[in-house]
Amino acid sequence: MSVTVVETIAELRAALAGRTVALVPTMGALHAGHLALVERAGQLAETVVVSIFVNPLQFGPNEDLDTYPRTLETDVEKLDAAGVEFVFAPSVDVMYPHGPSETRVTAGTVGTLFEGRSRPGHFDGMLTVVTKLLGIVRPAVVLFGQKDAQQVFLVQRMVADLDVATRVSVVETVREDDGLALSSRNQFLDEREKRAALALSTALEAAESSGDRGIDAVLAAAQSVLMGESLVRLDYLSVVNPTTFLPVDDDYRGKARVLIAARVGETRLIDNALIHLGG
Ligand code: PAF
């Protein structure tokens, strides 16, 4: 059985009628991180659908919408080899036939923090397209990668807040052997930048091993790694409560998520890790 690429909503709905579906939403430029989502999806439902759509709604005016890697042919080959049954690859006109959607799903306060501060409107655009994809595919389960921790949090909250009848399954970040989190944007890094980018995962490891000494020690440990790498320009480093995604207080104890965003050369990268704050 080989993969079927579907470009219209009507065709996809007809093909999926009566099936239990796991959806993996992507913007293409697929790497092993996406394939880990696909593999998990295959364990969760009889039919796997991977959507490939570079969603203009979630890019700001000065962002990389035009240069975002578009590699449909090789993406489809990878998904075929992975045994995926359907790829949904709509055009912008299919998704937004009347121009950019006037109706938006808003991400609220958390959507204005961290990634949302650097990328105003990004999460509203993301939640809006995810809501549309859930309405089109009607999957039993939708899968996301933990690397985009804020996206995962906001989708989980949206699904709960709006009583969406889809389960959200989260798959751990896939890393290179040296620790670099896989990302479609890694392909923009040259060799020197790739080495420098390791500062993100090394900083997370340093944060994790300082957890018992409290929040100040965690931030200092991560910061000292990041500051030691001249090609890295830190955007934010923060420690949040996983249940609220808001920065933790000094006296917070328990599970916490460390978030890092930084530019390495011209490429903006994010990474995160769950740690235990004690002390
Ligand atoms: O994570 C992504 O690739 C995108 O934000 C998503 C979830 C496919 C929505 O466009």
C-alpha cells in the first residue's frame, strides 16, 4: 500500500469516512522528530493522516514564511516509506478560500508570552489552523512534539476549553546524538553554528542538574552556558509551572519546565526540558 496525497477537504473527508484516525499536523520539511510522531500515531489508530501545510496565519510580516523550507516531494517519500496512508497537502486557497480567516481562535495570556512575545499573533494563527485541521480530519487523536512546549500547552488547553472530541498525544523531543533538538530550521545552520547551537541542550542539562539548588541556581547554570557561546544570542530563558505555563515563583517546588529561545547566527531555535525544582 502506498501513500495517497489528498489536496481537497471533500476528497479527504470521503476517504476517511468511518475510520479511526490519528492526525500528525506538520508544516513539512520532515525530519526524524516528525517520523517519531508518525510511528506513535500508527500505534494509536488504524489510519494515519499527516497534514503538510505552511500556515500563513501563524507567520508575522517579518518572519520566514517565504523562505520556510517546502520539500513536499521528499516529505511524501519519507511518509510513504513510513507506511502512512494519507498525506493532506492543501493549498492556501483550499484552507483559506475567502482570504485569511476572519474568525480566530485566541491563545489568551499564555499566547502573548515567550514565543508569543517575539511572534505576536503566532499562536492565534496556530490554534486557528489546528482547529480547522481537527474539523476537517476529525481525528480520534492528534499528535504534537514536546519540542514546541508552548504550542503543546496551548493546544491541550484549547481542546479542553472548547470541548474538542480529540485526544492530544505528546511525543518527546527527538535529538541528534550530540543533544541538538531536531528542527526543520536546523538545515539553515552551518557547521560552526551547529556546534554553537549545542549550547541550548547543554544549558538545559546544566539547569536540570542544578534543580535541587533552586530557581536562581537553575537560571545561573543555564545562563553561564549560553553566555559562553559567542554565536548564541539569547531571546529568553525562563522556568515555568507546567500546569499554568507561567513563570514559577522563588518558593516554587516540584516539576518545572525550562524554556530557551535563542538566535544562532540568523536562525532562531527553541528547546525545553522538564526539571525538578527542589532546595
Ligand atoms: O508545529 C507546527 O509545525 C505547526 O505549528 C502546526 C502545528 C503544524 C500548525 O501549523
